[in-house]
Amino acid sequence: MTNPLYDTLFAPHAGRQTPFLHLPDGEVITHAAFLRRAAQLAHALAAFGVATGDRVAVQVEKCPDMLALYAACAQSGAIFLPLNTAYTAAELSYFVEDSGAALLVGDPARPDLADVASKAGAAFATLSGAGGSLSDIADDQSDSYETVERGADDLAAFLYTSGTTGRSKGAMLSQGNLISNAQTLTDLWRFTADDVLLHALPIFHTHGLFVASNVMLIAGGAMVFLPKLDIDALIDWMPRATAMMGVPTFYTRLLDDDRFDRDLTANMRLFISGSAPLLAETHRQFEGRTGHRILERYGMTETNMSTSNPYDGDRRAGTVGLPLPDVELRVCDAQGTELPQGETGTIEVRGPNVFYGYWNMPEKTAEEIRPDGFFITGDLGVQDADGYVTIVGRGKDLIISGGYNVYPKEIELVLDEQPGVLESAVIGVPHADLGEVPLAVLVQAPGDRIDLEAVQAAVAGALARFKQPRHYEIVTELPRNTMGKVQKNALREVFGG
Ligand code: MCA
Ligand code: AMP
């Protein structure tokens, strides 16, 4: 194989006149057409000076060309770096600079991005829309491209993941990481060329890109490619689909709709949930309404997927199932000593799915990957006698809102800078639709005054909307333990976390 990722996911589809992407307006992009477009985009990347091993940062709305750009990066040996469309220019600057991206591909509707690129010394292009420069150049290119030689150990993607220190880390994923996981999941979940997957997830995260899209590419099936979660569209397409992947909010919103019932899901063979805890209650309600048992799985940006409930066996509500066939999982104490079965500890995983490390952060990498290769997830779990894993909490200070990770530290750093704020603490509080949302507790500086509107405006300029606290509380001091550490549990008790 000259390029394992391209050769596994994309090359087998050359010339296949089979549907790959069903778009909301009824347009169908065949596998063959998709590959031709990817080749054109690979030429366009070269025209922007992108070379093998270069990072291509991409912040554009979900569209077929964005997925084709992923294929183009694979084919040309560039490293794909997708970014959440909600990120502000301030957040984006960090990713583009830190990664040393050669090119930033942005939305034409975001004129501030050209500036972000130029400050970071990266070239800038827009993808789609009127006058989209990369797509315009691609239109004039040959639709075949000589695949660049790469190996399984070469890097294929960077995904930035925020951290408890407030500084995002670029997780380096190799071709081998992506292929092994996609192959394992395709087999485990029995995806074939006959499947039609409802795809309403964003494609800038592991879930929508490496789980959903890679699996469908290996299987050779089709995707109903919706720009975002749209319950009407899901209900409309469901009788023509066979499977869906979503975060728990997808399932609770479907259950809120009376049209969603057994008849509507008669053609579906599989519903998969992940990225955030699915309440056992949602699992049961879903089964009661449709007869389908949702299959819950668990993973991380750094590991792709690590566990899954079985396809044929018992899909146990409230658990994330069993370690994947090629993944070793252990539950450990803080020193990495494995605990007896049935005890709660930190989940550690090892296998071909585990990433290569954090870009330019060898110390962080060494802190999180043990010398024996086990990655410390920071999730607290317990494994039962049958091997089923239950996530019981998080050792890391993390809020998951609608499937997006929000690290309190990142918000606290912004809040602490605001006039009148002596210090702050951010906690997650329950939210019926999104699972949890951030609540900020602010301590007013003595003799000073906090202007909440000004604080909210400053936060809006600095942080993506999904990270912005939905509630604020002002207190005179934060509860601390004898070591001086803020007791977030005490805050959760007071403010309903
Ligand atoms: C949108 N908003 C949010 C979120 N999404 N606020 C908090 N949390 C969110 N997740 C804000 C918008 O800025 C807007 O703010 C308002 O909520 C409504 O926006 P809208 O676009 O209508 O929201 P939506 O389309 O209904 O989106 C909600 C969503 C979406 C469907 C839950 O966020 C989503 O698709 N989430 C999936 C994320 C995902 O793929 N995660 C996987 C990463 P305003 O109030 O100003 O109007 S984790 C991963 O990959 C690991 C490896 C794994 O295990 O899978
Ligand atoms: P990310 O850093 O975006 O990759 O998010 C990974 C985190 O999401 C994990 O460390 C878990 O805390 C959480 N997560 C993913 N899947 C599940 C699940 N099925 N149940 C509970 N938490 C999950």
C-alpha cells in the first residue's frame, strides 16, 4: 500500500456510481464523483503551497467539499485539522499558530479569518460559497491525482482538545490510528454497502468524522448528509435510512417528537449514541417507543473509540459496553496500579487506537501516556464481572454540553480578567436538552462592582457560544478545602450541579 488511509477509505470507491452522499435538497453525490472532487481539491491544496506533512486548518460549515478536503489531505499527505465553526477569531488564532498550519481554510462569511491566518503566517483560502478560492481553483483542476506515498505511522489529523489547564492540546492521530478503529467499528457494528447512515453530526470532531464518516467509507455505504441536527429532516429521511449516530441530545429531541415511533423506525437497524452519557431512562424510553435498544459506546479524541456495547449481545442501559476487540482497558488508581474488578478508578486504555501524543507538548504526552503505552483517560469507571464498563464520573474538571467538551479552566481564565471579578469558579449544571451547561460563580472584588453585562460581552468576544456560561452567580467567597483548593462539589450542592 502506498498510502494506507487513502487506499483503505477512499481508493476502493474509484469509479463506483453508487450514492455516497444524499444532500437535503435531494442531490446525490456518487462515490466516484466524490473521489474526483477530492483529487481536484488535492491539486488546489498544492496550488496554495501545501506540501506533504503540512497542517491544513479548516473552519467551514459542514458541506460535501469539507469532507472531500479531508480525502484530499489524505491523498496528498497533508494533515487535516478541522475546527469547530463556533470558535471565535481569538480561539482560532491559537490553533492556527500552535499547529504551524500552512493554510487556513475558512468560511467566506467570516472576513476576520484572513487576519487570523496572516498573523499566524499561514496562507488563507475560503472553501465554498461565492468566490470560494479553494473550490474555484479546484474546479479547474484535473480530477485525478497521484496519491502521495505515506505509511501507517504517518500523521493524518490533528484534533485540538481543551485541557484542564485551559490550554488546548493538538492530539496527533496517525493513519494507523484512524484505520484500525474504523475497521474494528465497521465489523463490530456490521456496517455494509447496503447501509444508509443518517449523518447530522458536525464533521470537525471524532464522532462525526472518524466514527461516522470513516466507518461508512470502509463499509462503502451512503450517508444522508445533513448540515446540522434538524429533527424534521431526520424524521423525513428515517424511512429511507438504516442507521444513525448521535449524541444523547439527538435521542432526547427525537423522543420529544410525537411523529417518532415504531413505524417510522421500521427500516432502521441501528441507533448508536456517544460523546456524553446517555441516561438509562432515555435508553428505556427509546426502547419503549421504537422497540430499538440504543447501542452506547465510549471514546475520546485521543483514542477514537475504546468500548462499545455489543451488536448481538446485551446492550446494557447506563453502560458503555465492552472494550473493543483490539483495545486493552484497565481501571487503575492514580499510580496506574490496576484495581480489583468491581472497584471504581481511572480508565486507562492501550491499543492501535491510542494517539501519538500532543503536538509540541512532550511533557503533557508523558503525563498522560504511561511508559507501558496505556493512556490515562481521566474518566472514572468501573468494570463488572462480564467486562461491561460504566462511566461513573470524571476525574478531570470537564463539562459536556450537547456533546461538546467545555473545560471550566478556560472560562475561569477569561472571567478572572474581568473588572470587579476577584476570582471565579465554573461548574456544570443539569440541562434537559444539552445534558449540562456551564454556570459561573463570581467573587466580587472588595470595594468593586461586577457589571454582569460587560462580563458577558467580554466572554462572548473570547469564547465560542457553547462555552459561555448560561447562568451567573455572585458570591462573597468560594468554598475551599484546607489545601486552599476550590470545592466545586460544595458549589454544585448550592447551585444545583
Ligand atoms: C449549539 N449551542 C450550544 C451547543 N450547540 N450550546 C451549548 N452546547 C452545545 N453543544 C448554542 C448555539 O450557539 C446557540 O446559541 C444555541 O445553542 C442554539 O444553536 P443551534 O445551532 O440551533 O443548536 P443545535 O443545532 O440544536 O445544536 C445542538 C447540538 C449540537 C445538536 C447538540 O451542539 C451538536 O450537534 N452536538 C454534537 C457535538 C459532537 O459532535 N460532539 C462530539 C465530540 P444561542 O443561544 O446564542 O442561540 S466528542 C467526540 O468526538 C468523542 C471522541 C466521542 O466520544 O464521540
Ligand atoms: P473529547 O475530548 O471531545 O474527545 O471527549 C471525550 C470525553 O467524552 C470522554 O473522556 C468522556 O468523558 C466523554 N464521553 C464520550 N463518550 C461517552 C459516553 N458514552 N458516556 C459518557 N461519557 C462519554
